[in-house]
Amino acid sequence: MSNAEGFPALADDEEGAYEWFVQASRLLEEGRSGDAAMLFSRVVLADPSSRSAWEGLARARFDAGEYARAEQAFTRLVELAPDNDYAHFGLGLALWRLRRFPEARDHLGMALVMRPERADYASALGQVKATLAARRQAGLPPEGQPGESLPSSRE
């Protein structure tokens, strides 16, 4: 049974949560991150210990540009699965977008330690480290502020 939006109707059973998960995953693949986040939210309410649902929710919120909410979901995923390299990577990326560079560095570094062969992990960590070095050189605090830009080296 579906509701007016075409999403599976609310249900209290595991089968309903599984249907939401499948549809949310499909929506995320289609680039409909806002819709996917709504369904993944239902799944985590129905099954708060579902690592895959928290990962889907975090990814959907990140893709929707909801970095603070993605940070919350990735943090929960790290709590549930501290050995999940992707959870640390995603949390690091969300923190980076929130301009919380030292925390981003720490989580990206953890992801890279867990999976040293991942070039994307190394690249993200390198960029955050470069940002921190540039901030230090410019006399700025390590944490950024919304809308802030670094002074140009040509000035």
C-alpha cells in the first residue's frame, strides 16, 4: 500500500521498514536525496540500530546539502560501528563542509588508517590538512566561519 506521494505507507513491522529502505535506496540512486532522506528517517525510527539505514540517511542528507544533519547521522553511524571506515569518511566530509576542519582531519585520518588504499580518503585528508595549514599561515583560527574565505596569496 502506498500513500499519495507514492511512498510505502507507514507500518510498524519489519517488512514495512524493509520496503522503505529499498525505496529510499532507489531514490538515492536516482538523485532524489530529499525524498530518500525522508524514507530513511522512517527506517531509523522503526529500527534505530540499523547501520545501513543510518548510512543511507547520512548519505541522503549529505547529498541534499544538509551537512549539519548529515553530521548527526554519520555521528550516530560511527557510534554504532566505530570500525566502519566509510562512516568516518562521511563524517569527515560533513565536518569539512561545516568548516570544522580539525574534527574533519581526525575522522578522515581514521578512515585512511582503516583503508590506506583508498585514494579518495587520502585526497580528502590532504585537502583538509592544506586548509588547516593555510589557515595557520594566514593567522586564522582552525575552525572556519560560514561565508569566510581565506585571504588571497596575491594580496
